[in-house]
Amino acid sequence: MHYKLLVSKYTSLKQLINSQLVTVLSIYTGSNKTVSIGNKKIPLYKDRNNSKLVYVSSLALGLSKSQNQKAMETASAIAFHLLAIAGGVFDVKIVSPGLIHLQVNDQTLAAWLQSLVFGSIKVREKIGRTRDKKKFPVSDSLFAAQHAHARCCSLILLAHREGLIKLIEPVPDTSLRFWNVNSSNPIPWLNSDQTLRLTHPDEYQLIAELVQVIDNAECPDFKGYVNWEKVALDLSKAFENFWSSCRIWGEVKIFSQKLAQARLGLLMATQSVLRFLLEEKLGIFAPLEL
């Protein structure tokens, strides 16, 4: 699938969309070079007030002046090229006075979540080489994030023991191989109609937080400053809300096993990102248990 190939190249969804805008911009302006608007980055931000993952760009507003066109005409032309090269990755909508809304579709989001679960192993190995032999204290200010990470770890191991997921050589110690997931058993993110199984508001909010963390890490905004402590606490809060509202065991496991597995996949992605935040960005221990 086209969207899987694109997602495999990028960790961040914002980075993925930005790359498509850069390609379209060079096509639209007839230039083989990377073009910027007023020597600035392409304007792109994630809409936080939407129930879907939507990125908004005002690219056409700046470009229309240099092209001597109306902003809506420029936006329509950019949208045409976007759909031609990446129509299977996101949906495009033009909004007055010339904003371009790019909504990440469910297939792309599923591929991104899958890559987050399986593709994060290299990041963990890098962290492990530099930090596993050191002892980091539990942080008072970040205890909620450390507790959320430990909770994720215990739930992942429980799911393996009960056969909901399959881990490679799981051992209850600090071995990084504890977290290697059997890639021959992909997470069933999508229903038979290719829509995302995870539709609960707290599932969406957790996904949105994960997306924001990776966007901040790989493709920061113009200011470039990120309060990683706040980011970690926001993610741990979103996880706690998800865990209190979205069951995995009991009736869900018995009657909706694929939903239970999709929720476990989201939990595994959360564990991976929490560890990245705690050890890589904040320099403190990401405990397997408390």
C-alpha cells in the first residue's frame, strides 16, 4: 500500500505531510529546489479542536501573492497535486480564505501506529546502550509518567501470558528483548471496512497525544522549544483516562478479541513513547515495575 511505504520513511505524521507539501510546492512553482515562503518553513500545524487528526496549512495564502492568484485558486491547485501524489495517505479539504486541511485517514494512522509499536525497537536499543547500566531515581515531579510506564509494562506482560499478544523471549527483568513483539502477528487496528477500531474519545485523545509527542520530537514548530516534562505528564494523564474507560479484559477479551488487541497495541505504543520521553528526553529511569 502507498500509505505504508510513505509512513515507513517517517516517524512523524507532521514530517510526512510536510514532505508532501514540499514536493507539491516544487511541482506547482516549476522548481526543482525546495521552495519556502518568505524564507520560512512551510506553515503547518495540527488542529487540536477536531475529532480527527487534521493538519492545517496556510501555504496557499502566502504563495498566492507571488503567483498573482486568488488564495482559494492556489489552494485548489495545491490540493489537486496533493491528491495526485498522496491521495491514499490523507483527505484534502479547502477552507476559506484559502486554508488547506489535510485529514490523516484511518489506513495511514493504522500504519503509523504499527510502525510505532515495531519500529521503536532501534530507539530502545540506542537508549539501552547508554542508560541501562546506570541507576536513575524515581522523580517526584514525574512519578505519574513513571507509574504509567510501569503500568503499561505489567499489562503487556499479562497480555502475553494470556495469549492476547506474542512477545519474543519475554523475561521479567531489564532485558530490552522483553519488549520485542512478534512482527508476524500485526495489531488488528482496522475493521473489515478499513476503519479504525479505536473510536472511544479517550482512545482518540491518547492517539492524539502520541502523535503530538512524535511531531514535537521529529518536526518541532517554529519556536523549537518543547516542555518535555509537561508533554510526559500530559501523555500519562491521557493513558490513565484511556485505561479507566477502555477495557481490555473481561467481556471485551471474550467477545471482541480484536478490539482488545487493538487497545493493547495502543498501550504498547504508549509504553514505547513514555520510555522515549523519560529516558531520552528527561534523563530519568523508565521503570518496568513500581
